[in-house]
Amino acid sequence: MKKNEIYQGKVMKLKFPNKGVVEVEGEEDKVIVKNVLPGQVVSFRLTKNKTNKKEGRLIEVVEASEVENQVPPCPHFGECGGCSYQSMSYDRQTELKLSQVRELLTNVVPDIKLDTCVESPDIWEYRNKMEFSFGDEIKDGPLTLGLHKKGSFYDIVPVKECRIVHEDIRKCLATTLNYFAEKNISYYHKMSHEGYLRHLLVRRSRKNQEIMLCLVTTSQIEDDDELISGYSKAIQELDLQGSLAGILHMTNDGLADMVRADKIDVLYGADYFYEEILGLKFKITPFSFFQTNSYGAEKLYSIAREYLGDEKKNVVFDLYSGTGTISQIIAPVAGKVIGVEIVEEAVEAAKENAKLNKLDNVEFIADDVLKALDNIADKPDYIILDPPREGVHPKALRKILEYGVEKMIYISCKPTSLARDLEMFIEYGYYPEKAVCVDMFPWTRGVETVCLLSRSVVK
């Protein structure tokens, strides 16, 4: 096989999250091609040609797979980079996710008990948070507002019929685009750093159906008060199923293409609302970390609480605790919970929410986990880990494992990181007693995994 040549082959399987193993007739080596499905026949250009490591870039799907058994419900599917599995029925995509995670984990623990992918209570309109970008769909084209085109850093696909967000969010999206397009307002160009419109952040409470809308712009239009107040009025006049909690204007003159704020002005209402999970209330601000699938989070956290058991004298460490959601949910079945999180804003939010929920057996510490463990006088009976995508730093994991607690619960949003960390758990005598996948992100490649690790499991 020659680099830059075009080849055709069949996708034999899909490794997490999107690496298709393609077999080309007459060739011994397999080629890794991303953004495909098992069973598809695809054409690709060979981009890397090394011994035992060949990679290609997808050109087109020549033949659909037998797993593709439905017409994608969303008209933007295939062009938008958000969803990956809409040509498959929901049960087939959960089977695929389960098989991907099982393959990763059985490479480390061959007999691990992983037989279930818990379905999301809602598979459509489930997202409670979306970040949309202003831009153009084609170079120098008209203003648009939506999500990045698959594989593109610049092109923005309008997603006015996106099926994974609620109709109220779609209405806000359309009204925002129409308002600024009619006034011929420019978007912020990433290369020249010129322009006004940057992002639209929308959050929605599933319990109370409240919406918080955050328009993010630069400061490159002077005296924009009339423009912004007109926009706020247009949003307030919308006929929504729910209600508006707040409309915010954020100013961001940073160079990075991310939602952040140098300044926040509240145009209407408040800069927060409340969400409820398993009977507890949580204050949500524009930048609060919170699971994007509220009802799915209830499934996830219920499993973690079940794994923990109900022994109210125990001390539980919740490491990488974020805004303290898990800490507070397990507080009723624990004697004391100590949450550790490096982001100070998240810790302050956790403390505020704990007070809101009248929980007096939770404590939150703002520090790096590796450093914090040296300064905590309490010794844990159980430990819960919910690390970022890259998993637990090896130094921190060794310190955690040296506590020698009976049980640990590992919640992972990236199974490759979990598989890597499991090797050190086994080194210290811990084995996965049971594990389950939770589909928090229907139609996308994402999946959560909850794993109960125990020292009492005999191998």
C-alpha cells in the first residue's frame, strides 16, 4: 500500500471511540479509519503507512452497513459533527457502546462482569446545555449560528432542527440568528480576530423547564446597548413551553475559541436557575459543571449510590468532586463525605448547594487531589473517583490506593482511561466486582462507565 493512494475496504469493527478497523482485499495489514461504522464499505486515502500502523482519511461510504437500520431523524446528521449514530436504532447503538467498552476492559480483566448499557430515560431533546458558535457555513457566506461542521475548525452548520435539544432551545437559536442577520452584524473571525458575535450558550432545567441564555460577543461594537437590549426583548417575546430564568450578555476579547467571559451583564432575570436530581436542588450558573443529561445523571448516580451501600457510619472521599453533585447524593447513605476538587469556583458552588439542601455531613476542599490527601486528617472507608477524561494521575492514584479501603467506585467518561487505570488497581489487589455502562449521550460516541472495585474479590 502506498501513502496518499485511495483504497477501498470493509470496516471489520469499531474501536472506542471512532476508530474503524478496515480490511482491504489482498492486503495483510489493517487500516484505521475514523468516523465509520462496523460493516460499512468505505473508500479512504492512506495518510500514514508505517509497519503495523496504517491510517486513512475517510472519503466516502460506498456501502451502508447492516447495522444502519433507520433513516437519520435529524436533517443535519452527517454534516454536523455532533452525532455519530443516527443511522442506527437506539438499541443497536447501546449494543455497540457496550461491546466497545467490554473489549477495552476485558483486555485488562478478562472475566469482568459488564453486561449492561443502561439506556437514557430520554433519547431525544435530552441535553440541558449547548454551546453554539457564530460563523459562516461556507467561506464569506451569510451569517449562521450552530455547530462545527464535521472535521472542520471554521465552517459552522446551522442546526435549527437539532433533535437532541428541546424545542425551546431551537426557538432561541433561530431567533438569535434572525435578529443579528437582519441587522448585518459580523461574527468574530478566528484568524483576523475581528468581529462581534462569538457564541450562544444555552442551559435548560429539565425539572422546572427554565432557560438561561448567554450571548457571547467581543467589545468591538461601541455603544451596543440598543443592539443588545433589542435582542433581549426579542428573546423575551418568544412563545416558550417553559420560562426564561435569565438573559446574559458576556463580553469575551480573548483569542481562544472557547466560551468564557471578561464581563457579564444580566439583561433579564438572574444569572442562575435550579435543577433537581434525586430530590436534591442544585444552583446552576453559566459555567457550572453539571451533567448534560439530567435524567441520565439520576440513573448514573443511583448506580453509584447502590454500589456504595447504606452504612451511615462510613467516611467517604469523593475525589474530583466538581460542584459536589455526587457528594450530596451519597450524603444520606454515609456518615461523612469529603469532596476534593481543584477548581475553586466549583467548590464554592458545592458548598452553596450543600447549604441549600441542608446537608451538614459534607465537606469540600479546593485543592489538587495529590496535595489534598496529605492534609486530610480523616481516613476514608470508601472512595469514589470521578476524574476528568484523562483519568487519574499515576502519582495521585498510588496515594489513593495506599489507603487500602475495602471498596472504590470509579466513574469514567472515557473508558480508555479507565482501562489504563485498572492495571494499577490490580497491582494493588483491587478487582472489578461489577461494572455497567450508562448511556448519557444518545446518538453520540460518548458513554459513561461505573465500576465497583473491591479488595474482597478472590481471584
